Amino acid sequence: MEEITLENYKLWFETLMKRSEDAFIVVDRQGIIRYINDIYCKFLFVTKEQAIGTPIEKIIPTTSMYDVMDRRLVLDREIHFHPYIGSKDTITLARRFCLFDDKGNVIGSMAQCKFRDNTWTNADRLFRFEDEEEAVQEEADGYSHGSFDFVVGKDPGFLDLKARALKVAKKDFPVFLSGETGTGKEVFAQAIHMASSRSDGPMISINCGAIPGDLLESELFGYEEGAFTGARKGGKPGKFELANHGTIFLDEVADMPLNLQVKLLRVLQDYKIERLGGNKTINLDVRVISATRKNLEEMVRQGLFREDLYYRLNVISLEMIPLRRRKSDIPLFCHRFLKELNDKYKTTVVMSPAAERAFYNYSWPGNIRELKNVIESAYASLDGLILRPEDLPPKISGSALSAYNPDDQESENLSEAVSAYEAYYIREKLKEHDFRIAETAAALGIDRTALWRKMKKYGINVKKGLTPE
């Protein structure tokens, strides 16, 4: 077989770059252009001689390549606007990513740009295809739900908590989740399970406070036929048995009766159980994650919870952060829950800035669960396509109630008023997100196709984010 030489690779690469309809550029770690193909040169109105050896910002002032390398990003399928180009085709679909050496060090980055017609029809077709493709792939993978990818937040304290949880997920030690109701303890438990070596095994949850004490024992440990009046024929496995080779999540473990705490302690010591009414020992291979909204240390001091069991459960402790202490995450949850409703019911409801402020200023004693409930309640009773403070409960809307009229002019009818506000809101969000279509659509809680359509409807120029004069 003929040996493949470096010259062969160079020839193949050059042929690919010449035959491709896409633009390519490569920079080194210092941002110096090391390669650019003819199509990109033509687009940028430069020659290869002018570009190669030049810092990329001299050729592309709005470049994000430095950020890509510094943060090791992959920016995929982003709309990229080139305001400094004289060509009419100044919008590209860009992909930027790092280049690494064999030791994992960043040695540069590469960008690929796809050119598109300046027609809304083609853009609409392209984005509809991408959204359908991503939806099918996400459904097939079962990617988001239950994993840390689904755990939302950008608050620094929350990111530290998430990083620690991801780290401890790799070990089999018991994990204890404390925190107020609605802070996402069960979501974290599921994410820990999915990130562990037990992810292929079952994840079994039981709320110890939701089951009467006299039934909880049989629910946890199972029973044999005839163990008690009404026992199912053939018996029934308990939650521990069902969770074998996986994870069991004991929610509200503080509500467990003292007599059951003794039996649970013995199970955690020996990792063996017997069903009620049985004499067969069942060996367990199970990880225990427990949680409570109550102060378990105080309950131990009061004699309401066994100290030895507390230490068995509390090997690794993670304290959930209430929503009022991670204010920056409130808009994320608002738009996420609203987007889920828009996707489910095929609508394009948006949230007004005043409503967003009302959500931000409220203390949320019920945390994320309460926020989601308020969003769903407001959405269910909404008459139009804009969620305003007056659509929220008085305790949340408070002083945020306000009417909107961008030009202090009376609209002729409700439809015109809604359209005027929607156009204004889209322009403001475009500015806020530097006219990046994907980010703006996510912030609005709609898909990119819907955003393009609305921009076309209101004559919003993607170049400036403004309605043409």
C-alpha cells in the first residue's frame, strides 16, 4: 500500500478548500491568520497575501476567535453579521471551534462560514429544518431530562454547587440534599444518578412524608404473600429491591418514623433486607440519596431523628440554594418555562420587561416550583401574546404594574397596540443580545423561525435591529 505523506494531506486539504462552497479561516493561538481560502478572501475583499500573517481583528473587527480559544468554545450554526463588508450578502451561518495538540493544549481555532441568500424564504426553510432535526435528535437521545444538562443556572454559587455535585456523582457515597421546598432537590438527585456509573440502572424515588408510617415499611422493603391482611398475592418487592444496582432517592427522609429509622440504619450498615413476612435475605447494591426541607441537625438535637442514621446519610452534604439568593437565574427560568409552554401549545407568547422585573423583585418562598406554577397559571389565563404584570398574582406584580405605549401615542385598536409593543420588544431584545438570532430567540422563548417571521412582519433590519425608515 502506498505510504500517505504530508504532501498528500496538504494536497487533499487544498483541494477540499477550493471545491467547498464554504469560507474557511484558521488562526494560531495569538490570533494570527495562518490559512484562509479563496472564497473567504473574495468575501472579505482581501488577498491571501494581505490576510495571512495578519492579526484576525485587522481583517474581521468583530471576530470572536479569541473568546473561542480562551474559553475553549464551540460556536455552532450561529448567525454572524459582517457590518464592515460592502457585499450585499453580509450574513453567514458560522461555526467556530478550537484546534488542539496531542496534549490537549489550544493551538488555534478555525471558522467555517456558510453563505445564504438574503431572502427570508430560504432562511425560514433552513431554520425550520434545523429545529426539526434537533427536536428529533433530542427525543431520540433522551438527552436533557434527568442529566446535569437540564440543571439550569448561571449564578456563581449555583455553578459551584453543580460542579461539586457532578464531582461526587462519580463516587458511590451516600448524598444528603438539604434546602427549602422547590429548590430542585429531586432534579439534582436524578442528575447525580445520570452522571454516575449506575446510570444504566434504575432510579427509584419515594417521598417518605407522603406515605402513612404503617405503610412506609412495606413500600421500602416489600412484603411476602400473606404478610398482612390485604397483602398482594405473590408478594411485592419494595423500593430498595427495585433500586438494586441503581439509586434510591429518599425524599423528605426527616418525616420517617423513628421505628423505621432503626431498620433503615441496619440496611445502610449491612446492605441487606428481608421482605415483611419473609425470611430470605436479599443482598443490595444500591446508592442512597436522601433529602429534606427540614433542619435535620435540629431534629437530632430534639431526639426526633437518630444521630447515627443522620451520619450514615450525610456522608456528602449538598445544600440547595433558594431562588432569592440566585436572582440572576430568575429570568432564565421565566423564559425557559414560557418556551416550554410555547413549544407545547404552538404559541409565541413573550414576557414584557415589566413582568420580568416583577418576577425578579419577588422573593419566591416556594422557589422554582412556585415560579413555574405562576408562569403556567398566567399563561393559561392569558388573552393575548404578551405576559404583563397584570396577568400575575398581586403579591408578585406589586408596583411593577404599568401600561406600555412606546411613543406615548394612542393606538387605534388593541391589535395595533399589541403589534407595536411586540415590534418594540423584539428590537430591544435584539440589541440586548448583539443581534444574535439564536440567543435572542431563546431569550424570547420562541424558536428562530418564529423570530425571523416576526422580524420580517415588522420590517426589522437584522443589520441594525431597527425598523427601516
